[in-house]
Amino acid sequence: MISPRRRLQGWGGIVEAEVASAMDRTETPTQSSRHGASGQPGSSAPASGPHGVSGLLREILTVLSSRGAQPGPAAEILQQHLNNLDEKLNLVLAEHEGMGNDLLQTYEQLSIVFEITRQLATVTDEDQVMEVFIGCLRAMFHKCCFATARNAPREDIRVCFWGPADFARDDVTPISVVVDRCAATHKVEVVDCEGDMRQIMACPICAGDIFVCALVLIRREDSRAFTSADMLLMDSLSLFCGDIIRKLRLLHELRQMSIDMVRTLVETIDQKDDYTSGHSNRVARYARMLARGLGWPDERLQTLEWAALLHDVGKIGIRDDVLKKAGKLTTAEFDHMKEHPVRSSEVVCRVPHLAGALDGVLHHHEHWDGSGYPDRLAGEDIPLQARIIQTADIFDALTTDRSYRKAFTWQKALSILREESGTVVDPNLAAVFETLILDLAAKNREEFERTFEAGASGVNEEVGPVRVGANPGAPEPFRLLDSPSRTNTTNLGGE
């Protein structure tokens, strides 16, 4: 009897010949992976059998059997090894497939995080933060419906859907249940439902320890079920989102604190003259209203508000006998009064953060026809920020009391602005400002009138070097101050 070892040795030549023949018919795995059947990069060719190596060995064994080789122990051993090899290859391929899917999902998640981080550079409020997060998550959960929800004390749940929802929006009971649980645990919660909402995942958005809202993902019947990887991703992103909102709130609080401190300082300066108390705050309000009407973004509005609040801060350096003088100003006194825009800019320029407000502070007394100060700029050479503050400044001066005259009505003030369009004020801004004031008056006339009753009783200010006749009803034109005299005139500023 021939031993298995000798039988295998006897088959050596046959095996060698059959391997060569099989190799001619079947490419190696390396060749196939690089070139494929056509020999060109990128193409693929079918391997011999279920897997390249095990398939090749199976073919050799089949050929040996067809040539009359007796199975015997050697063949059984080879078959057993082939089965083991095939089983291990299946495990390796399954593992590689799982790793490939995990790698693809990780890549998608990193892409979402990168895109969110890129877009967050431009956000300024909480709604924009949620818009960025939901917009980026749609790429991964494109068949889900998104909403934000919050359960307020003693109130029904508030749900805001971000985009279309093909189910009854009135029935938010399932959402309420999972949001309640999410708000209590501050963890991602998932519940299975019946009907159009097959599954709901609620992710807590918390600014520190404060629950802001829940980001809700609603899975419909035609979308895949949420996985543990989805929950881990949403847990990380909801923490990230909450941190961004917390920082925005802190930034808002710091800005508000800064504005409140500046308002307090400005009020202190305004109170040097009883007739200018509250002026800078009102000018800031009017200027912001006008700029918003022009479509300015929030960041630009904030800078404008700083400029309007601080435009007269330099009056702290103007002598009281000049600032409060009710009678005629001498040429020297008027020249001293005209120093306040430069003095204001010298104060503001010491704060680098307020560099964007300098134009409005320095040039709010320039006139459209070039007759203003300190640099006698004309037309559009005057910075737009300064032209907006000037318009607001003049209107507030006209509608507030002075030591030498009572306030004009707001209707008369608008008429004066209209007359001086193209001479003192920017004609386009004057027209926009008038439209905005008329719109406000139309909304609530009584409340609007009461606003100016306060000005008539002494809440007032000063503006640019512009005068009208002492009689508000007189036909005298509203003209630039061409002399320092106040005799029989109404001064709107320049002091």
C-alpha cells in the first residue's frame, strides 16, 4: 500500500502541470485587482470560484480526481484544509466588508462635522446654528423629517418643523413623549412608533446645564432604522451644537453688558445739559431703524449703534458756558463747539474694537453740499454711516425741546428734512427715513404721538449746525448755520 506522503509525491508532476494550466486560465488576484480581464487599470475579471486562492485549489483537486487519482487520506486532508481556508476567507471578507462600511460611515460623519464647522464661521444667532446643523445632517439622513421641539412649563409642546413633513403635524403626541424623556435625561432618546412616524430620535441641545430644545429626527416607513452609530453621532453633534449656542449667548451677554455700560456713560455726558438728556440713545435707535430699512446685516447694525451712541461723547470736553449757552454764540465759542466730533473720535479710537465706528463719530456733522465740518466732505464722500447718524441726529433735535424753543411736531420735522434733502442731508436717506417714520405712525398713531410728547416735555438733544426760523409755522427755509448767532433762530446742533 502506497503511503499518503508517497502518493502526494507521485502527484507532484500532475499538480505542477495542472497549476500551470489553471494559471493560464485564471489570473492571479494581484493581476485581477489591478487590471481585470482586459488588462486595463480599473477593470475587473471574475475569479475562479468563490475566492481567488481557494477556487484555484478546488479546481486543481477536481482535475486530479478526473484523472483517476484515488481520493484517499491525502485528498481528504486537502479537502479539509480547503474547507478551513474557505471558511477563514469568508470571515476575513465579512470583516473587511464591515470595516469598509464603518470607514464609509466615519467618512460621512467627518464630512458632516467639517461642513458644520466651516459654516459656523458666519452664524450670529441660535436659529442660524440649528439651520446649519440640520442642513448638513440632511445629507446623511435624507429620508428623515427634522424638527426642533421644547416643552415649556405649563404649556403644550412647541414643535417647529424644518422642511416638509408627509404626516399629520397636529398630532405631536409621540414627539412630546420622547422630548419629555430627552429633556429629563439630557441624553439621546429613540422610540418606535406606529403609523407614518416609524421611529423618533430626540437629541438634547443644552447650553451648559440649560435645556434649549430637542433636535428631533423622524424616520418614515421608507427609510432605514436608526442605529447605535447614528445615536453616537447625534450625541456628539448635539453636544457640539449646545456649546456653540452657549458661546453665542455668552457673547450676546457680554455685548449687551458693554452696550449698557456705554449707555450709562453716554447718559452721564448727556445730562451735562438738561435739554440733551437721552439724545444719544434716541439717535442710536433712529439710526438703527434707518439702517435696518436699508437692509444692513446685524453685525453692521451693531457697529452703527456704537457710533451713534458715542457720536457726542467728545462734548465732555466742551466748556459748560458754551454747551449750555442759550443766547448768542461768539465766533470763538462756535469754533470751540465744533471741536466735539474730533474730540469724540479721539476718545473712540482708543478702543480697537470700535475702529469701525470712527467714520460715523467723526463725520456726522458733514453736509451733503460740503458746508459741514470738520473736513467739509460732500455727497457720497461722506461715509454712509455718518450720513445715517446725521439724519437721525437732526430728526431727534427737531422733535425735542431747547432752552430757546419748543420741539417741532414730527410732521414738521419730516418736512424740514425734506426741504434740506440735497443740501444738508442725503436725499435718498431722507426719503427712506420719512417712509419708515410714516409706517410707524400708521401702525399705532396714539402710541407714536405719545413718544414725541415726552420730547416736548424736555427729553431732547442737539444735532448738526442747522437752523430754522423761530416760528415753526413760518415759511423761512431750513438752512445751514452761516453765522454763529442764535438771534431769532432755532439751532439744531453744531454745538
